[in-house]
Amino acid sequence: MANPTPEGIVEAVIVPAANKGLLVGAATGVVGWLSQVNWIGLSGVGIAVLGLLINLYFQIRKDRREAEAIAATARREDAESAARIKALLDKCDI
């Protein structure tokens, strides 16, 4: 198995924590709303929003990495195709 990058380690730790924070914040907001204690409800909403923002940040990073990987694969395949075509043309003496 390849050594994981520091970015991957950070994401593996932060993303699950942000997901749990989002759920805990939402639950706290509901409990605060039901008990009509404003500061509990507001803090729950704040925690949920913070978890959502962290999730969005890491999802955008993941999408960019995947797009770069797809583009690199396409470039590699194009180069291989051009090399095969050139080899066939050279073989046919055209």
C-alpha cells in the first residue's frame, strides 16, 4: 500500500469530524428550539453551519483533484494514441 499524503490524512480526520459536527449541531439546534433556550438553539445552528462549510470546502477540493486526474488520464491516452498512429504510419512507410 502506498504511503498516504499529508492532505489525505488531514481529510480522513477532518471530514468525518465535520460530518459528526453537522449532525450534532443540527440535533442541538432542535433540542434548543424544543426547550426554547435560545443560546442552545443558536449554538447548535452555528455548529451545523460550521460543519456544512467544512464539508463544502473539502468536497470542492475533492472535485478539483478528480477533475485533474481525469484530465491527466485523457492527456496520457491522447499521447498514447498519437504514438500508436505514428508507429503504424512509420511501419507502412507513409
